[in-house]
Amino acid sequence: MHPWNLTLHDRACLGDGAVAYCLGRVEIGVGATVAQEAYLCSGTHNFESERLELETAGIQVGANAFVGLRAIVLPGIVIGSGCVIGAGSVVTRDTEDDWLYAGNPAAKIRSRGGPPK
């Protein structure tokens, strides 16, 4: 890990056993929580290459977002502000602000604080 690639803003939280694998930039926004044993992975490999070169892409967790227990966030992902990622979800695409996502791959379930849109 490269701790200089990690930015925790005011009141941001990494739960017990959470991993911020900071090969690329990882930024956790104001008031955001990354729950226990969640895994933020900003590194991967070029699987098209015989040498499997390392590739990095930053992760951004928006303000007041919540990444649930044992969720996995892949390289290059932006978690929207106020977004909730359900426990055990695998986030393979950027998420929108104020939505709940769950599953593998994570799918949009409903907006926060209201009925499905």
C-alpha cells in the first residue's frame, strides 16, 4: 500500500478490517464510511498482456456515502455522494448520488429516502 495515495476528509471513516489498497489515489469524502472488511482496490493488471503489467486507477467515495460490510470497489470507480453500497456488493461501475446499490455486480435498487424511481 502507498499511504500517501489515501485521502480521508473530515469525519471519513474506515471500519475495522477495511482495506484501502492505494496503488492509485483513494479519496474518501466528508462524512463517508467504508464499513468493516470492505475492500477498495485501486490496482489491477493488464490481462491482455503476456507480462500482466500493473495498472492503477483511483477510487473516489463521495461525501456522506456508505460502503457496506465486505463490499468490493474496483479500480477507477466513483461512488456518488450520499450513495449506499449494500453489504457484499461488487461495484464495477460508477454510482449516482443518493441511490442504494446492491448485488454482484452492484445494481441500482432505489433512491434513498423515497420509493423507486
